[in-house]
Amino acid sequence: MKRITLICLLITSLSFSQEQEKKEAPWNVMYPEFMAQEAAEYFDEFNMLWSDESPIEAKEGRLVAIAVSAAIRCEYCIAAQIEFAKKAGATDDEIKAAIQIAAEIQRFSTLLYGNEFDVETFNKIIGRDNKE
């Protein structure tokens, strides 16, 4: 009887811990069930970019994420990354600068691309050697 009780407690605790894992990974609902756990594990790895192990500071990484989010027009990403950046110490002015940089890069890219600007001339202007 003690074994059965112990087994039931073990099964219950395993089920509870699995439910807890799902609650801790809210993005799992976006993935087919068979790959949700792996997706959550990837998400944990992805978030290491904002950890002490990352080669760049969390605030700077979040500012990059804001710039990209604005450039690709992801409302969800913008909201999340601005919130996370502020928590990492970013000021409103730093956030505005990151967005401005993204806008200017996109604008200048459109000008270069639309005008079919010569790549060799471009490389000379920026000081890049044309090593092939």
C-alpha cells in the first residue's frame, strides 16, 4: 500500500511539474504540441542574449531589438522590447534614438536600392577593399 501511495504521489508531482512548465512557457500555445517543449527550450536559449553571458549588455541588446521590431513593424515585439529595455535601464531618448537609427538605415537602403547604386562605388565610399 505504501508503494502504491508513493507511486501516486510521484505521478501527481510529475504531472504538476509538467503543468508548471507549460505555465512558465506561455508561447507554447503557438506551436504544435509535439514540438512545444523544444520551442520553449529554444526560447530559453534565445533569452541568453540578454544575460550576463552575452557579449553585449542587456540594454544595448534590447535597443537593437527595438530597432528591428520597428523596422519589421511587429506591434507585439515593439511593446515587449520597449518594456524590457526600460527594465534594463534604457531611457526614452535612447529608445527614440534606436528607432531613428532603424528608420534612417531603412530610408538610406531604399535610396541605394531604388537607384541601383553601384556596389563597387559604394565599397570605395565606405573604405571597403574589394577582395573577392
